[in-house]
Amino acid sequence: MENMPIVNGDDSSRLPELTWLIFESYADTPTVNRLDRCPLPNKEAIVEILSDLNEILFPGYRRRDRLNTSNVLYYAGNLIEKIFESLSVQISRALCGCGEGSSCDPDKRIEYEKTGQELTYKFLARIPSIRKMLSKDAEAAIKGDPACKSTDEVIFCYPGFDAIVVYRVARALLELGVPLIPRTMTEIAHSRTGVDIHPGAKIGEYFFIDHGTGVVIGETCEIGNWVKLYQGVTLGALSFPKDERGELVRDKKRHPTLEDNVVVYANATILGGDVVIGHDSTIGSSVWITNSVEPGSTVVIERPKLVVK
């Protein structure tokens, strides 16, 4: 840093020297550039794909007014074709960019393009089942929040539902073996909603996140049916074990399991891969849990003493 030139307000003559220093840093820190390697998926394209998918999942709710049974087939057909073309490209780039090797083999690229199209078709074939899951999640929101008046309100207004939508999409792609894109999608939702759901988590039917902001659901979480979480809930790892080389052990269950009909209130923290919250349990606000809880339990902290002056 001591050798970096100082550029004055209107002095651009030293910019070539500064550019050269930055160029040299590319060789010094090769782990944070992808020069001469296969390109990764385009994040802006993934954002657009998610937007188009919302139109397919919830026709008539977003961009296009006056959709009806007589014109929706044409409208959906155009969108599906657009998604197929774009997602195929992004998946092929993910397969190529995340594979072994540092350069693009032309024969491999053709193979990746073909696989990208096959996986995209398989994903689109899952849209009807994803819609069924999301209809159940919307039902859970209506039944879980007395302030909710309709499905329209859930789809339009609830950030927790938005995050679940992206999770369901990303989870389907992950199950098909698509790398990188599922995590990119859930992180896009994280930045928009404040809800961080790893696509590796296994989440059952009728899932509801109320208020949403600050919720964290780790990669190896397992969540049953009719589970409700409030804002600030963390389902995380208690520790990060390492192997004999000091590397993190990754293929291990690190996050808790929540069985059916569990409610977790605001700012509760549940940590550990061996922790099981038994069915029909209620976890109160701000508790810290690192041990399993029997079914039908209610867990709360002692009421603090309030001092009013």
C-alpha cells in the first residue's frame, strides 16, 4: 500500500501506473478473479428469471393485467420459452464454471449446454408441484396470522412468503443437481426480505414465516409440516468441526430438526445438528436452545424483573 500512487483531483497522468498496480494484483490474488476460466452465471439474468418465474407461479398478480383463461396459455407459453432459453444458459455456465479445470473445453461446453437444457426442462416440469406447495404455504399464512385477510395479501405483501417462494424454486434446482444457482437465488431473496433460507434445508408443507426479517435457516435443517417461525429466529450450527488437516467438515448435519406443528417465537436461537424440537412444541421468544425438546413442550425464559423509574 505504501507504493500506491496518489492521484490528485485533476491529475489523470498517473492513472496508467495505478492501472498497472491493479493489474499486478490479479496475479498476486488469483483466488478472487476468474480470468481465462469459464464464466459463471450472470446474477442479473438470475434476478430476471426469478421475476419471470413469479409470473408463471402466480399468473395475473404481477406485471400483466386482464389475464384470463382464454389468453393465459399464450402468455405463459411465451414466458416459459423465455425462461427455458435463459435458465438453460445459466445452468450450463454453472456446470462449466463450477467444474474441474480452469479453461473451457469446447466439447465440454457442448455437453454442458445439452445438460443445461435437460435440467431446465426437468425443472419446468416441476412447476405444477411447486405451485401446489406454495398454495399450502399461503394457506398456512392465512391460518397462522389473524391480521391476514386473503391469499392476495400473502402474495402481495408478505416478505416471508416471498422468501419461501424463492426457496421452493431453488430447492427444486438443487435436487436436480444444479450448482451455484440455487444459493444465488436464495441470497437474492435474503437481500430483499431479510430472510436467509439455505436451499439445502428440507422444509415440509404449510410453512409460514411471520414478519420475516432476521430469520436464518441453515443448510442441514429439517423442518416438518405446519411449522411457524417469527422474526429473528435462528436455526443454526452450534460448532464447526474440523478434520485432521484443520479443514471444516462439510458433509455433516449441523442444524436442528423441527418436527410437525412447532411454533418458534421472535429472536429464539436453536443450535446443533443433534437437536430435535418435538412435534407440537412452542418455543418462546429470545430463548437459547442447544438440547432436544420433548414433543408437546413449551420452552420459555423466566420473566425478567422490570424496573420503572
